[in-house]
Amino acid sequence: MLRLGGTREELAGMPDIGNTHTLPYNENDPNTWRRLPLPLPKVTVPAGGVATAKVQPQFTFKVVKINIPTPFVTTTYGSPVVAAAVAPVAGLYVKNILVGQQPQLVASGLIDVRAFSPDAVSSYLDFDTGAVGNTFEIEFQNDTGSPIDVAPEVICLIAKRG
């Protein structure tokens, strides 16, 4: 079993590869770390363009989970409206994820945001640890013909102060 460093939380189905987390906390004292949401701003990705959700945490942090609720588009039929269809947006991608200036993707390329939907993501991530003053960024690319609002949700570990 892989243990989420310092938390003693086992992740089912993952091999034990030891403690790969480098947060400055005492692994044997769970009172030295906290798991908290990291608020990222909602961004509007322009049609055919790119936009970045960026935040600068006030603490040493390690992102362990990203959820991106899948945006939906509603199409109406008739005048007056007689029917409506709701479908997930296709053509919105994660282009890059950065901790400070360090890319967190294994290779460059586009990942469909539906891969980060709350229903699709059930495992923890192991991004680099960000020091105080580092930023955390998610860059989105919109290949559709309409602007799309995106509201990423991030969970991270932070080093507890005091």
C-alpha cells in the first residue's frame, strides 16, 4: 500500500514506494500537517484561446488532488423553446500544470478536462512541494467556438505553523 506521506492514509491498490513527500513536518506527528482546499479563481477561457487559473499560497503546500467539474452546454430547440439538451463540453483541455516554474505533467500535451472530473478522479496526485511564495497554476486551452467558464477545485497538504 502507498501511504500518503505523514498522514498514515493508505491508498488502496497502490504499491508501497515509501514516503515520497517532502513537506517539512514530522511524519510521526499528525498534528504538524493539514489537508485543506486551495481556492483557485474561476477563469473564463476565450473561444480558441488559453487562460490560466493561478494562486500563490501563504504556506508550504503540496497538491494532492485536482477536481475540475466538467462544464456543460445547453442547446435549446424551437421558438418558443420546446426542448433542451445538456451535454458535456468537448474541446476544453488542461495544457499545463505548474508548481512555481516546474511543470507537473510527465510530457507536454493536452489532457481533456473530463479526465479531472470529480467522478473520474479518485486517486491522489504527487506533485512537487511548493515553498511559500511559489505559485500553483493550471493552464487551460479552449478549442471550441465559445468562451467557457472553469472553476477548478484543489486539495493540498500544508505544513502547519506553530
